[in-house]
Amino acid sequence: MIESSRDEEFFGRLKFLMALIFLVIAVLIARVAQLQIYDGEYYANLADGNRIRIIPTMAPRGTFFDRNGQLLVTNRPGFAVSLLPLTEPISPEVIQRVSKLLDVPIEEIQRRIDIHYSFDPIRIKQDVTPDIVTIIEEQKNDYRGVVIEVQPIRNYILHQEGAHTFGYVSEISDAELETKKDQGYKSGDIVGKFGLERVYDKEIRGENGGEQVEVDVAGKPVQILGKKEPKPGYDLILTIDRDLQVAAENAVDEILKEIDAHAAAAVVLNPQNGEVLAMVSRPAFDPNLFAHGISTKDWNAINTNPYHPMDNKTITGEYPPGSTFKIVTGTAALADGKVTAEEQIYDSGTHWLVPKGNAGGEVLGWLNFHDALAHSDNVYFYELGYRVGVDRLSYYAKMFGLGSETGIDLPYESPGLANWREYKWDVYGDEWYISETMDAAIGQGFNLVTPLQAAMVTGEIAANGKRFKPHVVKQIVTQDGELIRDFPPELVGELQVDPYIIKLVQDGLREVTVTGTAARNFAGFPYPIAGKTGTAENSQGRDHGWFVGYAPFDNPCVSVAVIVENGGFGALSAVPIGRKIMEKAFEIMNKRGPF
């Protein structure tokens, strides 16, 4: 009985265990059926996701052309070394090898890996040499996860010439990425940092393409499943004339070397439509250095230069305008009826109210308006400033567009300074004095302009009082020449004075180059031009030299402004540059017609 009871208990347990096993098997079979039949497509897609990767292809940026179709900025093929962790993280050993090969710190490589958030390649170094490409290709097993990308590298054909206008590109920074993620920018993208490259980055950066690649378990590409061609960015047709740009650059460099000066700026524009024909800022830099990642040595050379090569002095430099401002003072006095063109004012060497005189102690005697402007007589214009007063003088300065940005399509433009009384009170808490009005009348004291503004003031007189918004881009087009956007002339201001007043100023500026302070420089010049010299006092060293002018006198299409920092008298520093620019402008016009 006892034996039989034990057998029954044993067989009962065995039956339970078998039932449990059958139940587990049934559950497993059911689960397998669910995975295979109902969820098969889902998990197949996950498997594909583990073996398929999208490798992006960088789009070439748009090309820059000058107004005549000559190349200014383009692209060239180059190689970049990138990390592409397809199936597993990049090993520390590989990171160490890459660091040594490329001379990039391990910490920098690891930082790039840490901030990476997509399957895109992690670019470590741009535009590497062919020997580095060969080493990586021949030693693939030692560089698992390292790939060579063929990508377009920005090529600035003129090197430092036009650098401040064209700008430069470089890899997007972490700070920029934080603000541009929602615009489609990614880590490693090349973006415009300065100049036109920055302002028109969205239009010229293009749309990246890519390849859909199947990889094996080791992460090596097996086959290309699909491909999307990159879409190049739009091209820019500029208002710049390449030949005039090069000539202006050469003129500046030549004169700077002759007089042992180191910094200058020159602007050439068409006063009838605001098109900028040339812009020069010295010292300059080669933007090609940034396109492939600037070295520490090159960056230090730029950054420690006391004359600031990265500053675009044509639009950011603020200088006392010196005697070039007498254009504004003369216009204000004539328009307000404070003087007539025929009235004679006596220059005894110093002003009768405040002991301020001419440079070098000159005494020019009785002068009318044309004589005073031609010979840049300070005492005469002190008197005009005294008669007009600071508030009306400031009013006319603003009418000319001074004291505010011109709106040119370049970044970081400075406004200059025209509200002198308010500025002095806000900054120094001090009252305004008559002597300071006289200083402002001859372009000194708190009076500040940029070279572009100086060219605009001259251009307004040349264009019979009209002021057009300056611009550097003429058109945006596709690679096939299809027009995307046009930039027609934009009238932004007009001098509210009698045309007769403007004609008086024009005639006075003509006399400057015939009998006045620039007559010697333009002796024998075969074309009629108008201009004004200037010397701006500088508390930090030698005075700055100015020249502004326009041509041809009877039908102006070129307005020029030149400043030479620490150049001394304008007639000795800036005017020779202005003459060389004018000579080239007429040479071009004789070949192609007016700008």
C-alpha cells in the first residue's frame, strides 16, 4: 500500500512537470509565431537599420563672379579625415593613431566624438595632404572606423585681395550649432564666418547629398543601395570689378611701402546706383588659411598684428574725416544762407573769436567759397561752423547719411558719429563749447566717419544730391544662370537743398584738383575730376591722410574714398592712391564703357 501510494505521487509530479514543459514550449512557439508572422516586418526593418548607414556628401558652395563674369571665389576638390563609427565606437588605439597622424590633440578628437549626435561622419581634419590619405587607405585595419571624404574646399583665387569683402568659411562652432540646429546645420558643417560668406550663407551653402550604404558586421561598406546627389549653392554675381579691385589693392600696397605706413582703406563705388566697385582694407589676410582649418601659427600671426588684419576698415574703421568734412560744412552754410559763394572772409592766420588757425601757420588773406574749399582753408571753415552752429551742422551731417549705418550687405558696419553734443553729454556729462563746433566743422573733435561713408558723401554731391544704398551683390543665380534674386538701385536719401548749392560745391571740388591742394598730384591727368584732400589729427601718432573724389566730373560714375592711417598729409599719402585708382577706372571705362 505504501509502495503504491509513492508511485502514484511520483507519476502525478511527473505529469505536472510534463504539462509545464508542454506549456512553456507552447508559449515559445506562440511567441516565435508572433515575431515571424505579425512583427516580422518591424524587426526586419530594425535589422536593416543596423546594417544600413547614410553617409552624407557635402554640397559645393556657390561661386562668386565679378560684374564681368570673372571668377573671384570658387571650390577645389580636397580630402577630409573623418570618423564613422558604423557598428561600434572608435577604439582608443585608433583615436591615438589618428591624433598622431594628423597632429590633432586626443582631447579635441574626443570632444568632437562626445558632441556628435547623428550617423554623419565626425570630421577631424579638412584638406589633408595625399600622403595622409595613402597611409590611411593602405593601413585600413589599423584605422577601423576612419574614412576619407572627398569634399569641396573653398578657393579664394585672389588670396588676400578682396578678403574682407568676400569673407571666409570655417567649421561651425559649438555655440553656432546650438542656435542653428533647427535650420539643418550639423556638427562638422562648413559655414560662412565673415563677409559675403556670412551674410549669404543660406543661399550659397547648398544642400548636402549622401549615399545609402550597406555594411557588414565589421562595419565595412558592402554595397551602395542608393544615392542622392548634393545640390550646389546659388552663385553670387558681385558689383565688384576684378581689374579695378586688383589695381586698388596694388596702389594701396605700393604707397604704404613708399611712405612706411601699415594700414589703409579704400572704397570705390558708383554714386548713381550704389554699386561697390572695389573695397580694400590693409593689412589683410588670406581667407584660404581658414578654409581648411587655420594653424595656430597662422592665427597667432594674424591675431597679434597691431594693425588688426581681420578688421574691414572700409566699414568698421571710424576716423575723424578731417578736411573732407568741409563738403558738409560748406553745403550747410550755403543752404542756410550763412554765407554766399561770393562773400569774402579774411584769413589772418587765426580765427577772430577762438585762437585756431591753419596747419603750418598759413595766412591766406581774403577768400571766397571756391578759393577756401580749393585750398582747404581752416580759418574760413571755422567761421562757417561758428555761423551755422553745432545743431544745424549735425543736422546736415545726418542728412548726408552720417552717424548711422549705410546698410551695405556686409557684417559689422559701424555708424560713425554725428550727434556730437549729445554724445559728449552722455559720455562725459559736459556742456558743448563753441571751439568744439569749430573742430567739428573741419572734421575734428568728436566727428567720426567710416571710409564708406566718406565715399557716400562725395557720391551724393556727384549724383546731384541722391544717395543710393551701397551694395556688393548684384544678382543671385543658379549654376545654370537662372535668376533667383536681383538687387536694383535703392534710393535711400536725398539732400534737401537747392540744386544750385550742390553745383557750387561741385565746382569747388573741381578747383581742388585744378588749382588747389590736389593740383600737383593730378597735374597732367587727362580727364576732368573733382576731389578733396584731408589730414585728420591723430592723438595716437602721425596724422591720418584722406582723399575723396569722383569722376568723370561732367557725368560721374566713380566715387572714391581713401584713408591712410598715420600717413601724414593727405596730399602725400592718400591722393597718390586715389590717382592710381582713377587711372585704372578710366582705363576700364575706355575699354568697356561707364560702370
